[in-house]
Amino acid sequence: MKRWIKALLRSANAELVRYRSEEQAMLAAHQRFGIRDLRVLEVFGAHGQISVDESRFLGELVRQSDRTRPIIEVGTLFGHSARVIAMNKDRTQELITVDNYCWNPLGLAREAHLLATRLALREAIETQNTKVLDMDTGSFYRSYSGPPPALFFCDANHAYEAVKADLEWARRVGTSIICGDDYDPAQHQGVVRAVDEMGGPRALVDGLFVI
């Protein structure tokens, strides 16, 4: 039945949408908003963005990194932080950004999400020695055979176990600069707990931490 309904809606260029509670509140507050307005607000609002101060700090860290060794980012989403990294690294320094594209705030199909991110990072891919990998972090860690990263940026799954595994891998392989986003006790307790167990932030700008 669900497939039939979806096929019928698609034939009419329509789609069935279930609003989350926060979306319902937003619609109640802004009567003229529709689903597209909500999705755009999510992308250009809280999800996947880093602040101006965080971007400056990340840029400083990137410029301090050893240009002969790669930068690795886990958690690409739509490439906002990857662009900051690409703009501040040496053109020849390799940037590897890893995501399995299993979630995005727009509710895009996985293939559309991956394509949108690769298009957003197209110039970095073509001219700035950037690789956009479609794989889960566990598979990437098991397959990685390159030199110790100059910098590791952690912004993938924010659950405690996942963040801990990311940070432990970065330390185990000898990463020089280990940093990440969303050190925020109110919103991301898993990130805070994992970072604190690694010794806590030795530097922190907004939610962007260095351990």
C-alpha cells in the first residue's frame, strides 16, 4: 500500500512528508513556510555549519599542519568544513574527507546527498588535491595505509562510542593535530564525554576543540 501511495504521489509530482515536532513548531510560528523553507533553514542554520570564529581557528590549525602529510576529515555532510580546510591548506597537501552519507537534514536520498557534496567540493577535488570518500569510518580506518595525518578533524557520528573510536584511531596512528567540532555539553554530551576522556580540550573556540 505504501509503495502504491508513493508511486501515485510521485506521478503527480508530489511527496508525502511527516513533520518532526520542531518543524511543526516552526510552521506554527511562520504560517507561510513550507517544507522547502524548513529544509533550507536546516541546512543554512544549525546543521553542518561552523561559525566564523571556528572557521578562523580551523584555518590556523590547517596552516600550522605539516604540508607533506595528509589532512583527514570524518563527517563531510555538505562540505562546509572541508571547504575551510581546502582554502587554508597548501594546494598540494592531500585532504581526505570521509562520510557514508547515511543522514542529512534535507532528507535527501543517499545518492543525491553524495552528488550534492561532490558538486559543492568540485573545485577542491579538481584543483586542491581533495578526495571525497563514500565509506564508513570503520572501513576507512581498517584500509588506511598512508602516513600519520598532519591533522584529523572529527565531525561524524556524535554518539560517545563513535567519537571515542574516531579520536582513539587518530591518536593511535600518530596524528599531529587532533581536533573536531561540537564540544557542547547542552547539545552533544557524547562528544564532550569522549573528548574529556582523552584529556579534554587544550584549546577551544566555540565548539571547535583541539586535544
